Amino acid sequence: MTLVVRNHFSQIVFFTRADLEDESIVDIRDGGVIKHRNGTSDIGSKIIITSRSDKIARLGTTPPLLPKEAYWYFFKVCTFGSMDASEHPEIASVAMELAMESERSFMVANVFGRLLRSNTNTLYWRLVLASLREFKKKI
């Protein structure tokens, strides 16, 4: 499947946040790491940007593929499983804050989903939220 998708693009380039914030890049060809090159592409010039940053997402000409509401639904399913979130309004509120802090990361949703589902104590969930916020300050 990956090869089939790759063959539709003449080039796939990976950019870090630093690459995109570097104001010295005048041309997109001046940065990034080429992950795939296919000289036989006949599809014209298109750029697909994947990012959890709203600032970067605004560079695009189409809306994000995963709106915040859709990510919240995914996060809620990972976190609550078969449990009804409306029956636990306090932890549902903390879960929503965690979802916002996670910047729409599927990996974070899966990890926190498993971690939090095992303990429905509100204090525990708030501790996890505080830990995530503290971690984000350090990076």
C-alpha cells in the first residue's frame, strides 16, 4: 500500500519544525530531508502538509483532515472505551483538556487511553494532565 501511494508523488520530503520556522528558506527545495523521489510522476505540483500545529496548518489551502471535534471523539473512545463519558462528567472534562493538550496526536490518544481507562479516579486524571503540561514546557 505504501509503495502505491508513494508512486503518486514525485517527491516526499520530511520537514522538522525548525525547517519550517527558518526564515532563511526562500524555496521549499532549500530544506527538509528527501524520503522518496519518483521522476516519473505526471500529477502536477501539490503539497500535502501534516502537522498538529494550527500555525502550520494555516499554510494549507484546504481545511485540516481531522478537525478538533473528530479528534475529541477518537480520544474519548480510546480513553473511555465502553464506559459512558456522560456518566463521569468530571473526568470527561479532564479528558477534553488532555485531548487539547495532546495536539491531535493519535499516539498520545492511544497511550493515554490505556493509561486512564485503568483508573477512573479524577485526581489521577488531573495528575496525568499536569504531568503532560509540565512535559510540554520542557520540550
